[in-house]
Amino acid sequence: MQDNIKLEIKLPKVQDIELVALEGLELMSSHLGIDEEKNGEARILVTEAIINGLEHSGKETPYVTVEFTMTKEKLVILVTDYGKGFIPDEVKEPAIEEKINAENKRGWGLKLMKSMSDDFIIESGKNGTKITLTKHLV
Amino acid sequence: MISDFNLISEIKNNSLVMATEGYINNNGGQKITEEFYDKKNDDINKVILNLEKTKVVNSIGISFLIEIIEKLNESGGKLVFTNLDPSIDKTFTIMGLFHFAKKADSIEEALTME
């Protein structure tokens, strides 16, 4: 059995396209016998990373590239968009107390990715943003 | 896989019980919110959201649920989540939703909650 699986896909900005990546994740997890609870958390990470990337991808480059590298021990998720980038340190961390009664209730993606992953790296510049997430699976 | 979203609802003991099936994204979140506004009346102060058949959510879909929590809190009501997948439970915990909403293991437990 192959114990190190890699999946690379390019996803266009289409409604629910993140489900294509989740389908791949499910197959890889099943193949390696990954625990359902860890797999569930990986689903959340993959979903948030992709919708965040597509949201920032821009009109000229409406797609993201996604790479998964999975072993029985860990999953590394790399999502790259080619938008105009942003300064991560300037993104205010959301708080539920502020979101209740606020008009804008969104903006949770980075917080979820940071909190649910075991390692979170974000590199952003004028040519795009790369997010690398590591999730331990045991 | 999980792209279709279905929602059924009923009134039980003056509570609005909604059960979802599938992905709660912006469309799923919007459908839940529309059902809430359609069925909520002055006699209902508890809304139970049964997520037993939902295995994936995203933060955009959850932002619609925050709107429901907000509206219920304004009227002295409460949102109770039931049958949460562990990953969704963890997601809601990270976001702090349980500071303003409750969770129960089953609809029956949710119905008897104060």
C-alpha cells in the first residue's frame, strides 16, 4: 500500500468547487485508514483554505492551486491563490461578541485555520498568497 | 457527495425544529435563515437545529447561523444545536458560538432544555 499520497489540483472559482478537493481528501483518508474525527477536522481546514483563496483570487486569476500530501501521520495542505495579496497581521481576529449585532458576520477563515491546524504558515505578496497547513492525524 | 442541501422543519412544543442534510455553505445558511424567518413567531422562543446529516460547514454558512442567534437573543429565545459532528462542534467552539447558543445530544434533550 502506498503510504505517502500526493494530490495536486487546480480549482476554478465555481460555486462549491471545494467539494472536489474534499472528495479527493476522503479517498486519500480512506486509503490510509485515517480516523474519522481527524478527517472531519481536515475537511474544515481544506474547505476554509480553498474558499479563502478563491475569495482573494481576483478577477484576472480566478482559481487556486491545491496540494495535499498525506501520510498516516500527517496531512499537509497547500493552497495558493494569485490575487493581489494582503497583510495578514492587519487582519483583525474576529470575536463572537463583536459579530453578534454587527452587519458583517464573516471573516472567520484565518482564525479557524490557525486554531484547527497544528501548524499554519501564510505567505502573502503582490502576486498572491500561499497558505500551508499541517494537521497531525494520529 | 455532499453538495445537495435539504432542510425540513416542524413545530414541536413551541419550538421550531429544523433538520439539515448536506453542506452548510452560503446557500445552505441562507435557506436555514429563510426558514427561520418564515416559521418564527411570538410563541416560539427556542429553535433547534439538528445537524445529524451535515458533515461539512464553512464559515460563510455559519455567519447565517450567527444571525439567527442574534435574532433569538434579541427576543429572549435560544438556538440549540443537536447531533453535532465532532469537527463541527470544534468549529463552533473555536468561533465562540456556545457563548450565545446551546448544544444537546438529541432533539429530545434540546426540547427539555430551559
